[in-house]
Amino acid sequence: MTVPTITLNDGATIPQLGFGTWQVADDVAERSVSTALQTGYRHIDTAAIYGNEKGVGRAIAASGVPRDELFVTTKLWNDKHLKDDARQALETSLTKLGLDHVDLYLIHWPSTKHPGQFVEAWDAMQTFKYEGLVRSIGVSNFNQEHLDALNGATPAINQIEMHPTFAQPAYRESLLKQGIRPEAWSPLGMSKDLANPVITAIATELGRTPAQVIIRWHLQLGTVVIPKSVTPERIASNFDVFDFQLSPEQMAQINGLDAGARLGGDPLEV
Ligand SMILES: NC(=O)c1ccc[n+]([C@@H]2O[C@H](COP(=O)([O-])OP(=O)(O)OC[C@H]3O[C@@H](n4cnc5c(N)ncnc54)[C@H](OP(=O)(O)O)[C@@H]3O)[C@@H](O)[C@H]2O)c1
């Protein structure tokens, strides 16, 4: 199964389908990431705050997958935005992961509790990229006003909440125009969108699972997508999405589900 790659604004490529690990304890992350790597996923999304970088690292080390075939993302937490803290945080993440670089390092949130400090974090991230500690740099949960405050390089990625009932079509388009690739977190709507009758009807029509239908929708929109599961059968079926297509009508039906139904934190509040 070949996962399409997307070329980012810095020339690096990212596998469009990756694997999420939020709310997964360290030992469970080790098992689920091992299953994901055996299934064929080569793009893993973690974060310092998830507390599972060691488990992810153990799974990577045990997998035997060559490092240059893997794409590993981790994220800088909110209280580490000042440059010395950011460097220490990255070094800690690399040690836990057992890696000498990550493929993508993201500022996790702009963080209202540390106003404006993300600007300093962004300067630090650019230094880390220059030093080779990270291959690509990006942001997560940034609104346009946060993006506008950054100096220097344009983020390669903005990882934001996106799923059929919270699709952010205008912002998604605007990011693409700015050369910033949108990446969907909670792409299945934390499983809530799977029961939507439009999704289940399309799934029945195609003889596919609701999760496969939603993952296809993200892929066909050009979004990077990182569904999470700790269930081996779901890890496998969520990856089995490259031998069918949604029709333009089915895409339009799913686009019609957008209801502004945010499930996670609002960037202006977290
Ligand atoms: N940057 C950020 O601020 C941010 C925020 C949230 C998430 N993320 C990232 O995005 C990833 C994905 O988001 P998420 O974990 O919030 O939610 P999600 O991927 O939208 O949904 C995960 C939920 O769906 C279930 N599921 C997965 N595949 C399924 C299937 N085929 N059939 C039925 N249920 C299925 C999972 O259950 P089981 O696990 O029990 O199988 C889990 O309960 C995270 O893991 C994390 O890496 C980033």
C-alpha cells in the first residue's frame, strides 16, 4: 500500500496519512505504534505533553524500519516557549524518542497563558532547523493573527482540529494559499463523526467503514491526516484507504456536514 506524500514549503515530503497517539499511555503507545509500523504507517504524531515519547521511541527502535523511511512529529509544550526552555524541551523529546532529529517539530498551541511567547519559540525553531535537530518546522492551533505575528520562515504545517462537522473550509483554503499545509487533528471527530448518518450511508454504499470514508475525505481534500487508534483491527482498516475514491457528489455531501462543531480547545482560550 503506497501512502501519497505531500511536498512541504521547505521541500521536505510528508506521508499524507499518519498515526495519532494522543491520550495513549506510554506502554500502550509502544504497542499501538508497533502495530502501526507493522501495518505500513511511516508517519507518527506525538507530543511532549502526551507523555508517551519513550514508548513511541521504543516502538520505532524495535521496528527495524530505517530511520530515513520514517516521519516523526513531536510538539513543544506551552510553558517552554522561551528559547532556552525550547532547546531543553527539544533535547528531552529527542532523548525520549531515541532520535537525533525529528522530521517535524510543532509549536503545540500559541498559548494564552504565555502571551506572545510563541514568537520567541518560532525564532528558536528556525535555529533548530538550521542545526539539523528538526527537518521541518510548523505550528498547531494557530489562527491567522498568530501566523501574522511570526518572523522569518513560513510554517510548513498548521495542525488544527478538522473533521466533517468542524471542517474549517475557508481557513483550510487560506492556509494552502499561504503555502502552509493543513494537518487535521481529531480527523474522525474523536469518533463522534463516525455515527453521522451521511457518513454511515456513504460507508454502506461503498462497502467501507465510516472511518475509511472520513479518512478518504481528508485525503481527497489534500489534508494531512493522523487518525488515532489503539485497536489493531482499526489501525489496519484506517490504513486500507488507497484502493477506492469518494465521488464528487459524496465529497459534496460530506462537505455539507460542516456545523462549526468544535470538540477540542479554542486557540483563543487554551
Ligand atoms: N495538535 C493538537 O492540539 C492535537 C489535538 C488533538 C489530537 N491531536 C493529534 O491528532 C490525533 C488524532 O486525533 P484524536 O486522537 O483526538 O481523535 P480521532 O483520531 O479523531 O479519533 C480517535 C477515536 O476514534 C476511535 N477510532 C479510530 N479508528 C476507528 C475506527 N476505524 N472505527 C471506530 N472507531 C475508531 C478511536 O478508538 P480506539 O483508539 O479505542 O480504537 C478513538 O476513540 C491524536 O491522536 C494526536 O496525535 C493533536
